[in-house]
Amino acid sequence: MQRVMLKSKIHRATVTDANVDYEGSITLDVELIEAAELLPYEQVHIYNITNGARFQTYVIKGERGKGEVCINGAAAHLAKKGNIIIIASYTFMKTEAAVTHKPVLVYV
């Protein structure tokens, strides 16, 4: 049996910008991407703590060390600069592996 498990989470990141004119995605500082073991173009779920919105998008690289967390495209209507969000990625794994699995947790 396969289970969907939390792979990694960036907890309580502050949105630094929202760009509705970009074609889509979330731009993240490379340091956050590496800390959460994400890949460019990997699907992520965004949970907006500030307003309750929930949506999915994909990761693109921002500049290293700038702290960028920018919501792009249509999703920019769901998260504004200053909002607090959770960024989560999930993976499929067999039950045997899931029992001992520990996700990567990044607290901002």
C-alpha cells in the first residue's frame, strides 16, 4: 500500500511579495529551498495562516540570501505581502517506510 506523507514543511514564512502578473508559482530563496529539500518545479501546497486560503503551486528559485517568499500569478490573489504561510510538500511511500519516516521541518 502507498501512503501520502509529509516530505517537508516551511513553517510560518512571511510573504515578501505577491506578483499577480507573473505566470504562476512561488519564488523562494535558494536557502529555504535547500533547507526544506525541495526542487525547482516541485509541487507544494500553500496554507495561508493569515486568511485561511489553501492552494497548490510549484517552486522556482529566488536569489540566495534575500529571504524571498513571493506568491506569483493568480495565487497572488490568495496571499499578500506580510501574510504568514506554511509551505508543504508531500511524497508517496510504502507503509513500511512511512512508519519510521520523519519529514524535514524548517521553522522560519
